Amino acid sequence: MWQLEFLQKKIIKRALITLLVILFFSFNIDADGVTPEKQITVVFRFDDYSSLSSTEFEVKLINAFREYNAVCTFGIIPYVCTGDTHDTRTQEVVPLTLKKAAMLKNAIEENIMEAALHGYSHQTIRNKANGRYTEFAGLDLNSQVAKIAKGKNYLEKILDIKIATFIPPWNVYDTNTIWASEKLGLKCFSSSELVEAPESSIIKFAPSTYNLLQLRPTIELARRIPDKQPVIVVLFHEYDFLEIDKERGWLTYKKFQKLMAWITSQHDIHIMTVEQATVDNNMNVLRFNNNISFNKLTYLIPPFELFDNMYPPGVFLSSSTVNKMIHRCVMFLSLFYFSILLLTVIIAYFTGFIVFTFPRKVRLLSIYGGIVLFVFLAIHIVHGTVITYNDVIAIITFVGTCIGLLCCFFKLKRDIH
């Protein structure tokens, strides 16, 4: 009986400690709330503008930004391939036409649009790289410089402007892509947060964070976090609209207008282009890499609603805020996983008094089976791109079980002697 009482007390104690830690972080992160100095930057990034994209829809889109006195960054494909973008065979390409260029020039002159270079032809160079398509990742530096330079020079010539922003197709790139962009005088880089940039890079980064569907709740989340200059980069395509693609589309043009009306009516929201945002918000390589580190860490946070305030998905945080959140997150995760480990050890310890009554063959089968299971688990974790909550729980459960059973084994052995 004393053993059961001891187990119950330990479980209750550790559960209370974990709960207190959770409450501390939950209230602490929300405590600062919205301050008068808070400014939420929203960047609209529209990709895949080309000679083959829908001109009729793009006219309506430009009119919407004109109507609401807002700005947008257009990712432009200078030489779009005419066939399947995922077909690696040589394809014919179509350069941006004078008609499509004239639309862009008018919008640029009205200061409602930024023209960004969106790859060269938007054709994948090989099959999926790590589960994703790419036009640049894996190519040597000189090859990437040549492709980006050709596209950049053409756009600058036909639009009569200097291109400052580069957007890699499918948001997939490698370090050479960043070096190539920097070498060609590009100042800004917009992609998803996947690959850390070289610390010496002078490029400014505005990673895409969420889509139009998630924009409004992400803005509400940005208002609650203790960051005075959060940035949200909204990535969207023409196929997101039902008028263009009935299968993949989910948004109508009228709903988009309503969303724009709401956003432009909010006094704490400032709509900027990628270039404007990177200049005004100090979006340097340090901030970019710190956000990547924090995002990787969030994979370890338990996937329960209670922990939602531990991290703000879809928000590009300032360096000072993200460093604070990293420290808090590390403290919380250390305590949380230690509590799980301790609980597992205790349960395994008392379970051992039952397990060790089994026949010797059954015990050996359990031991070797556990070792094989651990090997498969280790292989799975090594081959994964990031370590997740489920991976850590599996490891802790295995280790805690081993420790608890060993303690029980030595306890029984000592009692026998």
C-alpha cells in the first residue's frame, strides 16, 4: 500500500508543477498585450505573374489595391515555361510580354506595387528535393548566378526599374541561392523559413508566413504577443480564387475585397511591400536565423490547445522578442519533458515488480524487442528533417522505461541477497 501512496503523491506533485509552469508561460506571454507603440506590418506577396497568367484577374487585383490605397509585391516570372512546371525536360519559355509589362509599370508608377523576380522560368530542375520542388536548390553557384542574372536583367530592361527582391519558386532554395542574389545586387529575399542564411550575408529577409485564409486570425495573434514590430507576409496565387480555379480555389474576389476593407480600417496595421518592410523593420540575417531556430523549437511543444500561447505561428518576430521566447520555451520544455521522464520512470519501476515475475524467455523477448524498437526509432529520427514532439516523447518513454525497470531489477536483486 505504501508503494501505491508514494506513486500517487509523486504523480500529483509533478502534475501540479507542470501545470504551474504552463500557467506561468501562458500568462507571461500574453501579459504585455497591445501597446500604443505596437505596429503590425502586413506584406501581400502575389506569386506567378507571367505572360501566361490571367490578365483579367490581375487587372482586378491591381484595382483592388488601388481602391484600398494599399501595396503588394508581385513575384514575376521573366521567362515562364509553357509546359508542366514539374517536367524536368527542356521546355519552350515565353518572355514577359510588353502588354503584361505595361500593366506592371503603371502600377509601379502609382506606388501600389513592387516588382520582384520570381525565379527564371519556374520550372523544376529535378524531382522533388526533400519532398519539395525546386528551380535552384542543388545547382552550383555559377549556374544560379547565370539564371538569376538573365531573369533580373530582362525584367529591369522591360520595366525600366531596378529589381530589389528575389523570390525562389516553391520557396525552396539553398545557400548558393542567397549568395547568388547578393552577388547580383539584390537586396531582399522572400521565401519560407527553411534554410538558415550565412551570418555574413547583407541580404534582408521577409519570409512568407501564412496565406489569405489564415491572415485575420494571425493578425489577432500578433496583437496578443509581446512584440512591437511583428511582420506577417501573406503569400497567395491566382489559383487561390474560385474564379480562376474551382478545384483548388477557396476564396472569391468579393471576400478578398471585404478582407482588404477590414485590414485597411485597422489603425495598428501597416501594409508594405517586401522591400519597404525589410528596410523599416530591420529584417536582417540575425532576425531571420533566430526565427528559424525558434520555429524548429516549436516542433517540440505539445500539440494541445493549452499550449497555443507558447508560440505565434505565421508571425515573423523581432530579434529581441524571439530571443526571449526561445529562452522561455527552452525552460518550459526542459521542465515538461523532465516531468514526463520522471513519471515514466516511476510507472516503469512499479510495473517491473510484475514484469520480472514473467518467465525468463518472455523477459528476454521484451528486452531485445525494446532494443529493436529503439533502433527503428533512432533511424526514423535521423532521417527526419526536424525532431518533433512525438519523437521526443518516444525517446523519453523508452529511456524512462529502461531506467525504471533497471531500478526495479536492482531493488529485487538486493532484496534477494
